[in-house]
Amino acid sequence: MRLPFKSMALVVGFGLLALGAVSFTVPKGYAKLPVTFSPVSNIKVTVKQQGNNVIAVLPGGKTQALGELPDVPEGGMEIDSLIIQADFNFDGMGDVGLLEGVGYGGVNMFYRLYLWDKTTSKFQDFAKEISNPTLTTATKTLNSAQRSGPRWYTTDYRFTNGKPYTWMETVVVSPEGDLYHAKIYKPDGKLLKTLVAATEDPAEINEKTPPAIRKILPAKAPLYDKPDADSKTRMYVIKGDKVELLDYSGDTGEEWFRIRYKGSRVVEKWVEASAILAGAQ
């Protein structure tokens, strides 16, 4: 399981992950800046507000700009995680995340991350906005998850020599939240594997995860060469047939699954999502 920044993950107000005995002041709203912590032993950094900006006071008194304070939605919403601190890239040094914005009525908390670089004694911009960050320490994975419409989309980052790469992208593809479409990548960015996994926790998915198995629902479900109604074949599967879910497509607004059916021979084709999911379009 991922280690969330609050016991109830993916809700407003993530708590604080601190590094061991690192001294770090827990903020609550803008009024709690400045905060001081040690990214490495014997070095202290203070993050504070200067007007509408956030700056880091570095060793020797030098300063580094860390962007602007976010706009708080109208209605006096209290933000208890303006700043979070953890070892986001698992290199043994303390990093910081600053709230960039709030979306979807407070469900999505967007952060910009700054990773400590001991060679320059300053922060390096992560360069990718992270939503609702969580850490999976066992696999050294940083997760970014956000809701759009009825679905959760996640991106998992792993690191080589402290540098991030996209390891996996997932999206929930069933109304019950028990099927995830996953794309797994190599460190060089090449696609390694796609699958639809039977799980309610995308953190459980990896290269060895088997594809989900589901039964065909209608009396007869046509098979297609592509996720396109114009590519219909003469083949079909029937009610009760068990199929493996290899891929998913929903980019055009229509939903499809690429399946593997093992009958007298192995067939890999596409079916409409309604053949797998009750109530699907």
C-alpha cells in the first residue's frame, strides 16, 4: 500500500511526512510560515513568505525563489497543507512540496516539488506538478493522483540516480472501482506493458500482475479488429465466456476492451465495454 500524507488519502488536507528526527514545523495555513528543517545533517533551511512569494533561506544567507502562494477558492477554505516535506526521490535528503492550487472542490491538491541537491546546496525543481502526492517506500515510488469527472487518474514516478521517470499510468475503468487500466514504462520511456488489472488499489499493480478475467454478459458479443465500430469481424464470444482483459480504450468517448479468449484457438480482439461491464456505454 502507498503511504499517504494523511490516513484518509485523496481528500483535502494531507498531513506531514517528516524524515526521522528532522526538525520541521507543521504549518496550518499561510500564518504558520516560516518553517525550518534540515534537508541533510548540519544544514538548516527556512521556507518563508515574502509578500505573495515563497522563498527558501539557504546556508550562508542566500535565498531561492519557490514560486507564489496559491489562490484559495472563495469561501474561506482552510488549507492545512500549504507545505509538505519528505524524501520524494528516495535519495536520503529532505525535499519540500508547496501547494500550487486546489481543484475539484478540494479533492485535488496540486503541489510543486523541490528536491534538495547537496552538490549545489539548493533545491532543484521537480518540473512536474504533483496532485495528492503519496509515497510507496517498498518500491521507491512517488504517486500523483487526481480526479477528473467520475474517475481517478494516477501517474507513478520512479527514480534513477535521483532523476524521475514515469513508471506507470493508471485509470479506473469500472463503475465499481475494481478494474484499472495500466500502462507500464521502461526508464527510457518506452512502453513495457499494458493491462487491465482486477484491483481496487493501483499500488498493487506491477510488471507481473496478470490481466483481469471477466465473463461476457450479453448473449452474443461481436469481436472487432480495432476499438472502432467499423472494424467489426464475423467472430463473436457468447454469454459466460471467460476472457482476459489486455487493454482499454476510451479516448473517443466510446469504451472498448481488448480481450484474449482461449477457445479452440487463442483470439485477441476488441469488444465494446458493455460486453464486460453492466451499464457501460
